[in-house]
Amino acid sequence: MKEKRKLNYQRGFTLTELLVVIVIVGILASLTLPRFLNVTTKAKSTEAKLMLKHLYNLQKAYYLENDVFAKTLAELGFEQEPLKTEGGEARYKIELVEVNEAGYRAIATSVIDFDKDGTFNVWSINENNDIRQEVMD
């Protein structure tokens, strides 16, 4: 008889209580997801900054040797890592867009749309080592 009484008095969670908890967890997850995406985008942007900084150092050394800036990446000995879109690991394509006697401008353009909004991240650097984000993804 005592066993039957124990079964009748055992209590669990109701379906309503479980649904409330699931909704609360969903709301908390939706609040933290945009912040997480911003952190990952910033981390991926570090790749662009590092590659542009490397290009700056190569251009600086080239200028000290030749008194002009290199017009192509090949002249600098800069080799583009294979891009993610081509089966590689690099997320940014590096290009020299302007070169003249006074200076140069290079850009790093993302080949991946990090937040899937149709805008691709673009960073640039010049002969003064000014790294800036041209287009924010």
C-alpha cells in the first residue's frame, strides 16, 4: 500500500513549465547570437589586418632597395594563399589597387559574406601603414 501512495505523490514538471523554460532559453540564445557573430567577424578581420601589415613590410623593404613601390604582388614576392572559395584557407583576397611615386593603396576583400547580408568586408592599407575598414560586413 505504501508504494501506491508514493507514486501518487511524486511530482514532475508540467508541460507548461517545460515550455516556459524552453522559451526563456530561446530568448537568451537569440540575445547572445548577434554578439557572438560580431566577435567572430572581428576575429576573421584580424586575418585581413595581418596580411595587409605583411604587404606593408614587403613594400617598405622593396622601396628601401629600389626607391619605388612595387606595382605588383609578384614583384614583392607576396603569394596569395588559396582562398576558401577555391578550397584553401584564406578568407581575404589581397590586391594592389593604386601605385605611384608617392605611395600605394592595397585592399583585402573578403570572399565570404560573414553575416549573409550581401556585403563583403573590405580593409585597406597605404604607404603610411594606415589600416582602415573600407566596407563593414
